[in-house]
Amino acid sequence: MTTTSDASSPDGTPPAGSPGRAHPPAPSDASSPDSTSAEQAQAGSAAGRRTRFGWWPLLTRLHFYAGVLVAPFLLVAALTGLAYTAVPQLDQLVYGEQLRVEKVGETAKPLTEQIAAARKAHPEGSIASGVPPEAPDHTTKVVLSVPELAEQDKQRTVYVDPYTGEVRGALTTWFGSTPLATWLDDLHRHLHLGETGRLYSELAASWLWVLVLGGLLLWFGRRRTYAGGSKRTTVLPERGARGVRRSRSLHAVIGVWISAGLLVLSATGLTWSAYAGERVTDLRTSLSAYPPELDTSLSGGSEGASGHDHSGGHEAAASGGLPAGLTVDQVLDRARSAGLDGPVEISTPADDKSTWTVAQTDGLWPVRMDQAAVDPHTGEITARVDWADHPLLAKLSTLGVRAHMGTLFGLANQIVLAVIALGLTAGIVLGYRMWWQRRPTRGDRRAPVGRAPARGAWRQLPWPGQAVAVPLIVAVGWAFPLLGWSLLAFLVLDALLGLLHRRREGRPAAGS
């Protein structure tokens, strides 16, 4: 459903009886069908082209070209995304020594002592935050802000056995992600090519929703033509089908089953993109779709910053690199008393005019993402932002991103993402297989692949459709710049091919 769509005939004309086939109108007199002239049939056919079914050839041609040209980018995104779904298991396999304790004890040491042990083993930088173990067999994470790493938005995370205080190791992390997770994430997002590489993933995400919706329309529109309109063949492969018909059935049914997941991945993926991401940011700002910021200023003014501050710019006291006042254990106790249970991250004050920040980090459904600001001297909760305070659109965005990353529903989320990635890969392979199966094989008509749907589809649209389609395409191209520019490139390529075809055949070439 996300790659090439096989036309029902070499030139893309819908088959007889399909919604896209325009039938000649009956003669106005009472004459028999035998008296219908060829001229009347031709005129009726021309008139029928401007019916609402004129969208069919255009949609077929768009789905074909976009599938052929964009599918390689989608394939790379699917395969790299498939690799990323296994990150939790790979982390445990590669970094088990740092992430897990050898023996679960009865009583954990105070966080202050664990942080002091981490600071002693790694005196570089400053203490940014501490993450207590999420499970009895997990280590404590002490996050250090190191100047040379901060330039790359990275930190040094030290892993401490909570029962013995032994430092189990240290890793360079990116917002909590291990080096392997970061490497796979970068591979999926930009192929380790930096900002230029991000264009590949944005192009894939920009076209994915177009291919999915277009494929669904094509398949549901053809259902009554193939297999007698059986509802079963809409969601299950057609029995007894062979050749291109079998490939098309598998291609479409796979697309139907994973279409909802693909649309979610497309929407959430665009939030990370370069050009469309700016449009999403502007839209979210205009709709106030961002979560409220936690005020961490002791004065209660406007200088507060959101939680998870890793600047480490405050002057640390001599006691393990932590600021004077309440210990980290006392800060955690205040937050627990305020209802912040479950996994949390405790961030140190940014300076002597700021508070501690305790933020819930439980991304499993139902999520726990409350935050609280704790006065470092009195232990008072000076401000808090609860998950319930987030606007609906901000909640949906957060949940969508979590689902995209495979963390919202734990292992079930990972399995669903893996199935979607495998389904997308299979759909792409089947799409190219259909293109190959439709190739001419007779005598002098041999060709390596099938012909594209016939040109002239645009002219078959009804006039109102053309009037609506042009501004709509411009608007979509503005909202998704890479989609717009690539669509323009498709049109230029198609025009050039049409020009070559016209010169070869010695007749005018119709546009798309």
C-alpha cells in the first residue's frame, strides 16, 4: 500500500465495472443498443472523463510514481527503525555490567553517598542529576555535565551499585540513551550524515501518509471489481490469485493492516524533521500545544527553566559536588511526600537562585510525568506541573512520540513497531515485484519493468476538482516542503519523459 500500485491495464485505465470507469450515457431516444453509433460512444466516453471518477487515474499515477521513487527512502527508514526497536534488549546485552547489579542487597546506600562515589571516580564536570534505580536489580545513574560533551548535547553517566556504592562504569549518553542506542537513533534519523542526512527521513515521512491514504483509496475502490466485492478480500489475501493479481492482493492487504500505524509514524516522525518540523512547531505554538514550564526560580519570577536541566553551571559545594542545603535524599523524600512516585530524575539547581527539580520519568502507559520544584534550603515545594496540566495536544504529541520510540507500551510496543517495519518492507518489495510482473514479454515489446499509468490523468478531473486540487496541492507543499519540492521534481521528470515520448512518436504528449 505504500509503494507502486499496479494499474489495471498497461495505460492505467480502470477495468470495466470499476468506479473509475466512465460509461457512455444512454441515448436520449428509445432506439436499441444496436443503433448506438461509434460517435455517440466516443462522445459519451469523453463526457464521462470529467465525472467525479476522474480522480482514479490521477491517484493511480501519483501512487505509482511516488512509490517507485520514494520507496527506497521508506525501505531504509523501515530497516533502521526495525533495528531501533530492539534497543532495550541490545542495551542489556551490551551494557549489562553498567545497567544491572551483580547481587541485589537488602538496603540501598543513601543517594548522597552514591553520588559522592561517582564524583570521586569521575571528578570531571559537575553533577547535573541523579536517577535512582527503577528496579531492585538496576544501578543508580549519576549524570555529569562535562564541557566538551555539552557542546554535543551529551553527558557522562556514571553507574553505581546502590547496595555497595561501587562504580560499575561510565558511558557517554545522549539524554539518557546509551552509545549504542544513540548510534542506532542517529542511523534512523539521518544515517550519520548530520543535517543533510535528515532530509532522507523527512522525505520518507512526508510521503508516507500520502502513499498510505492513496493506497487505501485505490484498494477500497477496486474491491468490488476483484473477487466479486467480497469483504474478506479487503483484509485478507485473495484465494487462488496468481501473478500480479496475487502480488497486488498481498501488497494491499498488508497496507490495510498496518495503515493506522504508518500514519502515526508519519505524523510523529515529521515533528523531528527540519522543514516540516518548523511548520509543526509554529502550529503547536499557535495552538498552545506545549506543556507548561516548571518555574525553578526561588524568587518565583520568570527566570525558571523546565526540568532536566543539565547545565551544571552552579557553584557546587565540596560535599560530592552537590550544592549546600538539603541533601539529595531529603529532596527526594519531599518529592515522594508530594506524590511523585515511581521512576524519577533529580536535577540539581542551576544556580544559587534556583530550586532542585524532581521529575517523573515513567513513560509506560499510563504515564507518570509530574514535576516538582523543591527549595534547596527549606524543602518546600515551590512549584509543580502535573501531567493533568498538559494541554490535550501536548499530551497526544508526547504519547505519539513515546509510541514511535517503542516505550509507551513496553515490549508490546516494540513488537507492534517491528511488525509494522516488516510489513512496510514486504509491501515495498511486493510493489516493485508488481512493477516487474507487469512488464511486456512478447516479441519486440519486451521491457525490464511495466509501463507507468497513462498520461493525461489530470485532464480527466472535473473542473471543480481541478479548481480545488491546485490550491490544495500548494498548501500541502507549503506545509511539507520536501513533499512539495519532490512532487515538483516528479512533474518535471514526467514532462521530460513526455517530451521524449512525443518526439519519438511524432505526436503531442499529454501531461499528468
